[in-house]
Amino acid sequence: MKKLLLTTCFVILLNITFGFNAKAQATLSKSSTQINFIENSWTEALKQAARQNKYIFVDAYASWCGPCKMLKATTFKNNKVADFYNDNFVNVAIDMEKGQGPALAAEWGLQAYPTMIIFTSKGKPVSGTVGYIRANDLIKFGQQALNK
């Protein structure tokens, strides 16, 4: 009986310790805001955009591209940018040199990276910009596209 009581107390203590830890971890992950991207799947982005009736924001990048890395490290992690794009768009990041990337780069006529394009939910281009862009300017870019 004493062994059972000690085992039960130990299990409860573990649940309390790890339960609070899991809650703290969940809170931390919510506070580290960034744009949530579908990775390398234009097909999935089109499906989700149709289902959610949202425009698509495409980050067309190359793995070697310095300004692309800066966007990911700064602009895409800005809280206001993340909230705006996560609320208003289906976001997709596509490495233009892998998978569907080369065919899409040719179809869209891309010549430099990063290129950011906003499409309708049916895949029709609405607006685009090339190069590194600051947080406030990326929000303006998205707002202008939504108003077209």
C-alpha cells in the first residue's frame, strides 16, 4: 500500500511538473510570432486559398540569397507583419531552384530573388515586388493588393 501511494504521488508530481512546462512552452511558442508559410507547395497553397477564400502571398526565394535570408530573419518575424499576413493570406515560401520552383519561376518570369507575389485564390497575379523589403512596406504591399 505504501509503495502504491509513493508511486501515485510520484506520477502526480511528474504530471504537475511536465504539465506546467508544456503550458509554458505553448505560451512561448504563441509569443514568437512569424509568418506561417506552407513550404514548397504551390498546389497546397492553391487548395487552401480556395477553401479559405483568401489571396496567396508567395515568398519566391533561393537558398543562397542573402536578402532572402534577411527577410526570413527580420521582416517575416515582425509581429505586425506576421499578424497581418497570417490573418489575410495563405502564405507559401518556395525555393525556386527545387521541386516545383524552376517551373514556377519560368511560368512567372522571375529573374531575381527574393520576389514576393500576391495572387488571387485562383492563382492570378495581383501584385509583386523584388528585393528586401522592410516590415511597414511589406504591410503596405499587402494592403494595396487586397484593395485591388
